[in-house]
Amino acid sequence: MKHDEQIGRLLTQYGAPQVDNTDAFFAEYKRLAYGFPIETVTAAVNLILKAHVWQTWPKPAEWDRACREAKATVAAAVVRLPDPDPYPEWSPARQRQAGVLIRGELGRRAAAEGWISGLWDFCRINQRLPRDLEIARLRETTRATEEEFRRARNDDTLPGNLLAVLMRLRGTLAKRRTRLACVACGELPVEACGL
């Protein structure tokens, strides 16, 4: 077995172990090694060969510790694949579902009051309509955002290019709000919600 080959590397380095019962000694080494995948055992042998400076075999406890340390090292080195969709809340299906959710009385009210974008974002992320307290928070967030845009427009200390960017963003958000209002009122299809 491959585990035995790795233990054989130690035999090459340290020679025959100086113990009373060689068979029992190797049986203990193998018992500990077989509890780990071959990659871990290989890494443990590498650790021992680098760190164990005596010409005697490492004790079984040292072998076990090396296997456990190697297990952590091997696990940390595993490459994690990215989530197939790192932003599922932006999927076309979620955007469409949010468009369906805002079509109704609450969506028309949000459109009339100017917080339709917040409602659509909430529905897209949470996949449901907001409750009363959440509606109040959406309204407040929209009001605060508009207030910040007004404050920025009147702020003489902002560099001109930053102010231009902020006003362009405000215009983009206003167009989005208009488009979402049309979806909420049934004037545009729900597919028009997509960005």
C-alpha cells in the first residue's frame, strides 16, 4: 500500500527501529497512518524528515502529531472553487421574481411615494414583500439617500468631478425608479426590471 511506502521512507532515513518488538512498532505506525489520506501521510513524512534531527525513529506520539499537523496543512492548501453564482440575488430569475412581487398595491404605493427602488431591491434580496417595520425602514433609507444627494449638490467643498459623478448617479437612480414604477403599475413587463 502507499501508506507502507511512506513509512518505508522513514525506514530508509532511520534504519531499523531500536525497539524490543519491531512488528508491534510498525503495526502502531501503520494503525496511525491508515487513519489519514495518503496526501496527509506523505506530508507527515516530509514534516518528520525536516524536523526530526535524531537518528532514532520518532515515537508513535510524534508520528501521530505530525499526521495531525499535516492534515491541517493539506486541508488549508485545498483550492476552494468559487460559488457558481457568487451573487444569486442578481440572477435574472430573482430580478424577474422581484418584478412580479412589486406588481400590486404595495408596489403602486411605493412608486407614488418614491421608494419603489428600495422595494424592488428588498424583494430581489429577500424574495418576499416587506413587513410593516421593513417598509418604514425602506422609506427612511430612500428619504435619507435623497437628502444626501441634496446636501452634496449644495456642498461647495466637493470637487467638481465628484459632484458630477454623484449627480450622474442620481440621474441613473431616477431613471431606474421611473422604470420600476412603470413595472409596478403594469405599464412595462416585469422583464424590464433587469439592470
